[in-house]
Amino acid sequence: MRVLVVDDDEETLEFVTRALERDGHQVTAAQTPAEAAIRLGDAGPDLIVLDVMLGEASGLDLCATLRRTGCMVPILFLSARGAVNARVEGLDAGGDDYLAKPFALRELLARVRALGRRGPPARTRRLALGAVTLDFDARQATSSVGEVPLTRREWDILRALAEDRGRVVAFDDLLDRVWGEATDGARASMEVIVSRLRKKLDAAAGRPTIRTSRGVGYALELAP
């Protein structure tokens, strides 16, 4: 499983990273919310282990931002605050689990595995990208200036990216899901359509909406 660990304390970050790697996980590390946002898109994690206190920043705020922008990757909070109120605060912010420090390594690994066994998030019905609201049931994209016209294929691409929001969707995976084949012709068509879709959404949203991970795939830009 791919795990993103976010902790401003280098010692804790290294300890958790090594433990997860020994347990067979692919781990990416970050120390700040800004770095975490970059790693989130690059690594496409299946799980985020997030410290509540990130120096002057807040893991709770980062979690709330991710949820608000549509990222549904499971989040396990780590915190020195173990009181009931603190746990409730973390879960209310959008966390899926909460582990107080100091913790037993076996429990951390067990909780990570348990979160990894959970099924995929519910099918996306609505999603906000900047000033654009996407209604997947109605296949309607709207902004403050009106409707953004999208083709059937553009909606199919958006659906695939939205279902894996917070992760990079590999080129071949997108081709299989939308075109049903990964031929050179389909790849060329995909690149043209994604470029056109990106221009439409960027103009309406007022910010970048689809990012290309060179040589890997595409991902929705989840920054607020």
C-alpha cells in the first residue's frame, strides 16, 4: 500500500516511515502542508498518516482542506493529545482514525492495515474545482458565469480522475477505463481531449484543474 506520512518532527517521521516500509508499504514523507500537497499528487497514496501538530500549521486544517476539495484518501491522525475531545475533533475534521502518542508500533501497523482493507469511497456525485461545480449525475459543469459545455468523453475522463482524486491516474489506466484500450491512437486522442478539457476548466475555475505528472499520468488539482 502507498502511504504518505506527514509529520514536522524528523525523528518521528523517520521512525514511522521505516516501520511502514518494513511492513511492506511504499512510503512517501512530508514535513509541511505545502510539501504534503505536492507529495499527494506525485505519490497517489492509498492512506495518509498525519500528525495533528505541524509546527505552526495544523494537521486538522490540512485534513479539512483535503476533504473540502474532494480528496477521500483515508487519514490516520497521530497526536500527543489523547483526550476524548481531541479525538472527536480529529474525526470531525474528516479523519478516519486517531492514534494518541506514545503508541505501540504494532497498533499503528494494525490500524494502517485496517484502513487499507476498507472499500473504495462512494461514487462521486458532485465535486468543486475552484469556481466550477461538477454534477456527475446530471453531467453538468457550472461556474459563476454559467454552464461549461463538456463532451461525453470529457465527462468520462473527469469521472475517472474524480474517482481517484488525490492520486495520479496512470495514462494506461485512464485509457482502459475510458477508451477500453491502450493503443497509440487512443493515447493521442486522450492527450488532445485532456488538453481541451483542461483549457475549459482552467478558464472557468480561475486556477489549474488538471495536472500532468510527466511520464506517469493525470491528476485533479485539489488545492482550494
